[in-house]
Amino acid sequence: MFSLIFWKATFERAISTAAQSALLVLGADQINVVSVEWPAVIGFAAGGAVLTVLKSLLVGASDGNPSTINAETLTIPDGTGKRRAPRA
């Protein structure tokens, strides 16, 4: 959970969720950027990102993998050009 690769995967999830949350708010206003309440868009996006990071931390506490069902395998380059599973 304290590896760089864990945080990269978590950050990717947070950015994706923030973008989805922002699009949800924009879509609700039919994407009229002139009349959008930008503080609301930013608030929903930030809230979604925080929830994603918290979920990744809770899930990753058990096995160091931010994926809930371990559908994703995190690997770390070992200097040989090959990838290996992360150490527990």
C-alpha cells in the first residue's frame, strides 16, 4: 500500500472518478458552460476523487492492491525489463 505503483493506480482512479463526477454535474445542466455553477462542478469532482482514494486505501490495506476484486495486477519493474508481482 505504500508503494509508488499503488499510489499511481489510486491517482488514476481518483482522476477518472473526478472527471466522471464533473461530467455528471455538467450533463445535468446539459453542458451549458456559460450557466454552469463551477463551484458545484469542482465540489462534486473533488468529492468523488476523495471517496475513490479512501476506497482504495481501505481495499489496499489488506493486500496492497487498490483494486476491489483484484481484476488489476500491479507489477513493478525489476531492472531486467521483465515485470514481477509486488512484494507483500
